[in-house]
Amino acid sequence: MAVDEQNELPEATQREAELKRQFDGLQSQLTELHRAREESMNEKPDKHSKKLEQSAEKLSQLEPKNLTLRDENQALNTANPTHADSGDT
């Protein structure tokens, strides 16, 4: 029995070393995934904030033009009331 145990010991030690390498590799991958997830979560609000700022800027640029067009439309409807009632606006 002692001979069998000695033969199994190096094989078990090799298997243990291989499992430890696999475990370390998986642990490293998991750490990398957590880091990437945290970076992604930090970037998303920044991207959304920038898009929101751009949209707000574009809206503020369009508002004066919208008001001008509304005023022109009202002036045309006031000057020509028959078209305003016919639905041709």
C-alpha cells in the first residue's frame, strides 16, 4: 500500500497544481470582468449626460426658430382667416 500511495502523491500534487493554475486564471478573469463592469457603469452616465447636454443645447437653438415660425403662422392666419378655417395650414 505504501508504494501505491507514493505513486499517487506526485500525481495528486500535479493535479492540485493544475487545479490551482486554473483557479488562479478564473479568479484573474473574474477580477478583470468586475473592473470592466465598474468602468462601464462609470462611463454610461457620462455618455448620457453629454447626450442630454447636447439635446438641451439643440432644443435651446430650435426654440427661437419655433417661436418665429409660430408668430409668422399666426400673422398669416390673421391676415388670411379663410385659410385658417379650411385646414390648409
